[in-house]
Amino acid sequence: MLRFLLRRFGYLVFVLFVIALVSFGLNSIANNNPAALLAPRGASAEAIAQIKANLHLNDPLYLQFWHFLTRGPDIRGTKSGLMQWPPSLGYSFVKQRPVTEVILDKLPATISLALGAMVLWLAIALPIGVLAATKARSLLDRVSTFFALVGLSFPTFLLGLLLLYVFYYQLTTAGFNVFPAGGYVALTTDPLEWAHHLILPWFTLALTEAAIYVRVTRSSMLEVLGEDYIRTARAKGLPERRVVYRHGLRSALTPVVTLAGLDVATLLGGAIVTEQVFGLDGVGRLAVLSVSDGDLPVVVGVTLVAAFFFVFINVLVDLVYALLDARVRVD
Amino acid sequence: MSEQAGPDATIPAPVTADPAGPPKRPGPPPPPTASPGKSVTARTPLQLAMARLRRDKVALAAGVLLILLILVAVCAPLIAKLVGHDPTTNYPDGIDASGLLPVPVTPGPGFLLGADQLGRDVFVRTLYGARISLLVGMVATAIALVVGTTVGLLAGFVGGKTDTVLSRIIDIFLSFPFLVTALTLVALNRDAFGQPRISPILLVMAVISLFTWTFFARLVRGQVLSLREREFVEAARSLGASNFRVMVVDLMPNLVAPLIVYATLQIPLNIVFEATLSYLGVGVRAPTASWGNMLFDAQASGYYQTQPGFLLGPGIALLLTVLAFNLLGDGLRDALDPRSSRTMAKD
């Protein structure tokens, strides 16, 4: 078990290292000069050159990357370097703030969006998937399969725009001011407003995601219901409800939970599209804005945070599998 | 299995009945065998698959829709000429009489779906958007298919260290937060004057294929791993076939069916990818019309509120295109793999 853990951890570090390297390399191609951004307005060329030297921006690229990983120059009292504690992702010259702080600021909105949407899409997809499986080939099955395909084909931003058009614009012009146009209210500020502002984004994500989950739940349920122990459970006279939900659903959930873990991992790195449509101030929107502002340290930071969530939850899923399922070899 | 009997009710020869079963080699189809009394026609797996596809009404409808769409995309300049509006010209007719604010006109005979915030014809732009979507979707898929198949073949067939290294590379590509990285890559395409260094359309295609070839590589690798242990590969080897020959002549034909299905299902994903990048402002840029940047304009200008055609035109076009490709892909999967669930369900 220890060897398994160590190997997975090594893999995590290796992947993150490569992603950091590529992301850092890509962003250093861009031609902008952080020193000029940091310098006071109207600073002389010599002053800017001096700042540039202080920031070690004239060093060769591999040295700059080394500084990024270990310990870079302090910028306005902010330590830089990933291996510092707390880990620092550098300094945003455009926003004049440490990158770590900027990202942590945006994380609550993204987490609220991702987790809330997940609860919603599971709540939509699980019952439909189970019903479709238990009544396979019925009208309900066909209808749900069709809607799953439509949901699968809906681009997230298009669904978001349509929801905004119908539930914000049309309702508001009709005199029912039910939903806001967008924006994010922190949970700590006002829990009701928090949910109120997130309902449309939650539904946008949930409806597009639910499609896949209906399919996965249905096929997983069908497979499980064909197993011998289900027949045994029926044979010993258990009520059908109990057979389906207690015996069937429980083991059919494994692939669903795995998928949900990976999807949430991806979303935590920024639900870029949904955040952009609804103007939610999350990590994804931060990435879009930073890319267009040329705020490259933030772009590298978001890339790394997103990759971390993804790889970490991947490793976690493997681990949970290994713990739960005796058939998975751990060596 | 009723689906094996075509409308002409011929009985397929058992050897070629199952395209996913025995490995197939390119070449002329086996000659029809005739037994006295009853005529038996041998059909190639392709003929069988086409017969199955012909009976799938939904897939057929999707295919017809896609052919229409391609026609519309090809004929877009012609239709634009008929309408009398250019996709990138600003028409003051589309702007209200005062001329102060570019208030869009309502849909009418002149502007079927109204005009956008600059007085451009939304209908004509939607037609031109189809060209971008289809071009990017198909070309990006083709590049990814070629690269992915090559890598997958090498990894699966050569095995050993090559496989380990290539598989690691695939893993790393899959771990990249692709949308953020795609944003970065496209944003870097700016010279000192803010002008794109290379054509944004080419770049979008390249970026999309960069993040999607891994799917094809994984598919092909998995297939090759099981195929290479089969007898026909051993037979080819014992006849002195080179590695290259085994890969191209013996393995490739067995990969065609799954690759067609995968590619058909990848095209809509890539179309959505392009639309998303363009919506986020880093893909295809104005004045070139793309459904993604039109939808962005619709939201950013707020005109979709008074002019639903601005939102619904490109929106429905995008949705229908993606849906049609998905339906066709599902139909192809059922037709090419007789063991898939939907065909079984018909029994």
C-alpha cells in the first residue's frame, strides 16, 4: 500500500512539474515587460531596466523557472517560489497583488458553483437513470435517452444564454423580477442571495452534465440488475423497491461517483464558460480576464491550480478504488 | 437477428456477417456463392453496415440534415448574393432612421433574422458561420485522427519502452486544463502591435487537435494491443511481412470502423470547442462570422433581448449541427457494431 501511495504521489508531482514547465515556458514567450508594469508612472528607462534586473528577468529561462519553483526575488514583500510555505505562485504585476491571494479570492465562487451544480445534476440524473434502467425499452426510457442526447449536444454557453434570455429577460420584462442577470454574492454575506444568484448557473451546468449521468447510471444499473445476487435478492422475496435501491443502486453508483469526482475536479479549475456567461467572479473568469489582460503569472497560477485539482482527485479516486474494491491490485 | 436481413432478404455469408468479428483484409469482396435452389449473396461488412444504417431513420435524417448544412455552407456566398447582403458589410438600412444608435431592425423581408449591433445581416452571417464551424470541426478532427492513429499504432504495436513513453505523454496531455491552456496558446498569437501572427482559424484548428489527438491515440492503442495477438498477424509475420506492412495492411483495416464512429462523434465536440473559444473572444475574430463570436456579440451588445433572432439564429444552427452529428455517430456505431446495445434491443 505504501509503495502504491508513493508511486501515485510521484506521478502527481511529475505531471504537475511538466505542466508547470510547459505553462511557464509558454507564458514567457509573450512579449510584455512586467518591470514596466511594476515601475511607477513615468519611470525612466534606466529605472525600468534596474527593476528588471532585480526581478531576475534577464536570467536565462531555466534559471527563472528554478526561481519560480524554489525561491524567487521578493516582490513588494511577497515571497515567491512554489516550495515556500505557504506556496507562492508569484506576483501579478497587472493587479499588483500576489497570485495566490488573487486565486484564493476567486475560489469560493467556483467551489459554490461546482458543488451546487453537482448536487443538482445527480439529483436530476440518478432517478431518471434508475427509472430508465428498471423500465428499459419503455417509453420513459426512450424519452430520457432522447433528452440525454439533446442535453449532450447543448453547448454550455448556449444553454446559459437561453436560460438568461427566458428566465431573466422575458420574466423581468413580463414584470416578474425572479432571477438576477448575473454576478456572485458570497455565502457569508447573504446565503439567500448566494443561492438566488447561483440558481441559473447551477441549472446551466447541471442540465448539460446530467445528460451524461443519465446514460452512465442507466447502463451501470442495467449491468448490476443482471447480476446473480440481484436474482437471489428477488428470489428470497425482497420487495422490488428494496432490490433496486438497496442492492442494485448501491453498487451501480461506483462509476457514477468516479465520474462526478473527475467532473468536479475539472470544474474546480474554473467553470470557465458558465462563469463567463453569468459574470460569476470565479477562477475561470479570472483566467479569461488574465489572458486578455496579459496577466501571465495569474494564467500560470490558474493552470497549475486547475491541474492540481484534476491530478489530485484522479489519484484520490484510484486510492478509494483500491481501498473499496479488493479486485484492484495494489502493488 | 432480423437486422441482418436486408430489404431484399438475402442471407449473408456467415464469414463476413460480423464486421467486428473476424479480421478483414482489403481487397475484392468474396465472390457470391450460389447453392442450388436458394440464391445466397455474400455481402461485405461494409454492405451490411450500410444496410443497417439505411433502416435507422433517425441517423438517416441526421445525415440528410448534415448534407443540407454542407450545401448551405458551400453556397453561402450565392445565398448572400441573392439576399443582397454581404456578411461583413454594415448596412445602415439595418439601423434605425435616426442613425444615431445602431438599433437593430426587427426581422423582415430584408433582414430575415434582423441585424446585429453593427447593422450586419444576422441571417447571412449565420450561413457564413456554418463554413467556419464545419471547416474547423472537420479539419481539426482529421488532424487529430491522423496524429492519434499514428501514435496509437506505434504505442500499441511496438510496445515496451515506446509504449510507456507515449502513454505517459498521452496521460500528461489529458491532465492539462485544456481550456485555460487553449486560452493561453491563442492569446499568445499576438505580435507587438496586437495583430495575430498566424491566421486565428488555423491556430484554433491546431489547438483543438493538440488536445484531442489523445482520444484517438488511446482508442487505437487499446484496439491494437488486442489485435496484435491475433492469428492473422502471426500469419502475416510468418510470411515475412515487415512491421510497417503489418501495421498498415493488416491492422489498419480493422481500425476503420471504430475510427469512423469516433471521428463522427468528435466533430461535434470540436465544433463546440471552436464556438466556445470564439465566444470567449480568443477563437475566430470579427469581422469573420462564427457562431461563437456571434453569440458573444448577441450577449455583449444586449441586442438579443429585443432581437431574439440574433441569439436564436446562430444558437439553433449550432445546436442542430451538433445534434445531427451526434445522432449520425450513434447510428454509425449501431450499424458498424452489431453487438452494440441498441441493435440488440430491437430483438
